[in-house]
Amino acid sequence: MPKIAFAGSLITACFIAAISNLPLASEASSAEAEPARAQIRPEVGAPPPESKATLRIGDRLKIAYFELIDMSGGGSSRRADAAAAALLQTGYQRMDLSGEFEVGDDGAISLPRLGRIEAHGREQQQLQADLVAAFAKAMGRQADVTISIIERSPIYVVGLVKNQGAFKYVPGMMVLQAVALAGGLDRGTGDPSQMIESVREKERSRKAANDLKRLLALKARLEAERRDAPALEAPALLMAIAGKDGAQLFLGAESANLAVEQARRRQQTAELTGAVTAAHNELAALKRKITQLDVQSDIRKERLGNLKGLLNGGLTTHSGVIITRSELSDIESRRQDSQLAITQVEARLAQAEQARERARLENTATLAKAIAATDAAIADLQQSLLASETVGSILRTSDARIGVAKADAPLRYEIVSRRATGAIAALADETSSLQPGDILKVGPQSPER
């Protein structure tokens, strides 16, 4: 039974050792199918094109780590030579280090516990060696690594083609193939649908611009409300895109709204302040009444004392004492009623003050929310205008070349490549190779070229 177990481990070890040394399918296909990139003349002042690189920014990689375990048990007799030692190694996958990783804009991938590893501009075998070395340095043990490319950035085609956009990259792709994927060259045939779309885009741009002007005027009004200012301040952006006269048209309508809104809030504040003032006045009147009742009560108490002295001397009758006591009791009853009224008025005063403060806070919060929503809407419209201007520029370029570009006119191909240090542009021809993430620009040849 131990022999069978040993044989199974030996077979497993051999299999892992064998597959770890085999090239990946994506590597083999890429190496066979992708020819060396054709030499292209760079633009004046642009850096020369980089050499062929397997890995590029935006590539998504699947990386699997297999940590090696020595099955020999440390016996010297079982390490007769290096081949035997290799057969006595097996491994298990390190799930904490394995997974899918993307080559970031800085040209590197970041692995847990191993840190940042440069990937852009390197072949898979070079990256594999770096990953093995990083594992040995961090863990103090050896491991095998497998790398496969599961997704690559598309290539982008713009300019004098029928269908501008992004297209899936395949190894060995050339400029001519990319143009074919984009539907071929478009030299301006005057497609009616394109003309209609151009008109629609202009209308969308005009509407978005008017909405932006209206929102800028609205924000100016909201800011004036928050400051309780009597007039609007013209935003610089509104003046820039609408001009002085155009800005005044939008601000004029909002100025009227400002006057109405300020009048409404002042009336609301006046009503709430009136309720507070009325409660203060009523409270003051009740306190004055209690003071008067206290004076009357003291007078009655002094009179009652005098009458009691006269009654003891036989100089008066009981009727005077009884009347005075009745008057004193009535005064005390009225004083208690007034004290109860003071308690009620104080409660109303507190409610009125709370209502006034609540209205102030609600108005402040409402204005803050309205300004924030207006800012968000302005930002969205600015993005829409930018996109509309970009589309409009493309359509205008297409319209401008209608009837101008001839069927036999020379074309100019330019490849814009993204590097970790930035983007570079270089001239190309129909057989130039493309790399993932490249932008192919197709345009008419300049007269001087």
C-alpha cells in the first residue's frame, strides 16, 4: 500500500513539474500569430515606438501560484541527483495569491502580500520569473506560477471609416484589418442618415446649452435667496456662454422669481414673529395684572388687620371684616387664574419660537438641497455638452469631407499608444501592427506630406 501511495505522489509530481515548464496556449498562439510590429515613422517630437511587448496596460491576467513541497523527507540518499530531487517535489495552489489581476495605468499589477510587480512592456515569461522571485523573497520558499491572458484592451478606430468605435483585439492585428472591422474607409458619400443625425445633434446641443443657461440663472437666484440679497449676481460661466445680453434675459426671469420668493418668506417670517410678539405682550400683561393683584391683596390684608383691631375694641362690626375677607379671597382667586394663564401663554410662546426657528432651518435646508441638486444638474449638462460637442465635431468633420475627399486621395494612418509614462503618437501604414489599447486615426494626407 505505501508503494502505491508513493507511486501516485510521484506521478502527480511529474505532471506538475511537466506542466509548469510548458508554455501557455495564449503565449504560443501569440508568439506564432503576432509578427513583429512594422516600423512606423514617429511624429516630430514624439518618442520612438516601443518594441513588441506581450503585456500591455489594461490586460487582465489570470495568475495561479503553486507552492512547491519537498517530498524527499530530507534524506541524503534520496537526493542522488537534481532530476531525482525534482521528481520528489509536489505543490499545492496558493489560493490567497492566485486570482485575476489587471495591468493598471502605472503599468504594474498588485498582488496580495507580494506588492507591486511591473508588467507593461514585459513578456509573460519575464513576468513569470519576477513573480517566482517575489514569492521566494517574501515567503522564503519556492513556487511555480502560471499566467494566462484572459482579456485584452480593444483597439479603437476613428476618422475616415464607416463605423468608428472599439473592436476586439486579436494577436497580429494590422492597420488594414482594423479598418476592415470598422466597415472600411468612408470618403464622404453624403449619407442622408448622417446629415439627419448631424441636425439632431445640433438641436440636442442647443437644448442642452439653453438648459445649462437656465440652471446657472436658477443657481444665481438660489444663492441670492441664501444671502437674502436684493439682486442677482451674474455667474461668470453664464456670461461666458450666453454673453451679457443673453445672460440678462435668463437672469431677468429669475429676478422676478427672487422677488416673489423673498416676499413669501418675509411674510412667513412676519407671521411667525407676530405670534411670538403677541405671546410676549400677553405674557407681560398677565404679569402686570398679577402685580396689581398683589398690591390690592396687600391693601386688603392691611385693612383686614385694622378692622380686626377695631373689632376687638368694639368700634366696628363683623360685617366689615367679612366683606374684606371676601374681597381678599376674590383677589387671590383672580391671581391664581392669571398665574395659570401665564403658564399657558409661556407654552404658546415656546411653540411660536420653535415654529419660527423650525421654519428658518427648513428654509436653509431647502435652499442647500436645491443648490446641491442644481450643481449636480449643471455638472451633468456640462458632461452632455462636452459629449455632444465631441460627436458634433466628428459629424462636422465628416460633413466637411463630403465631396472633397477623392477616391484615390492618399490617407494618413496614425497610431496612438498608451504607455505607463503617457501616450505617444506615431505614423503608420496599412501593414503596421497594432497592440491592445491602441487608437488608430485615419485621415486625409496633409499636402506637405
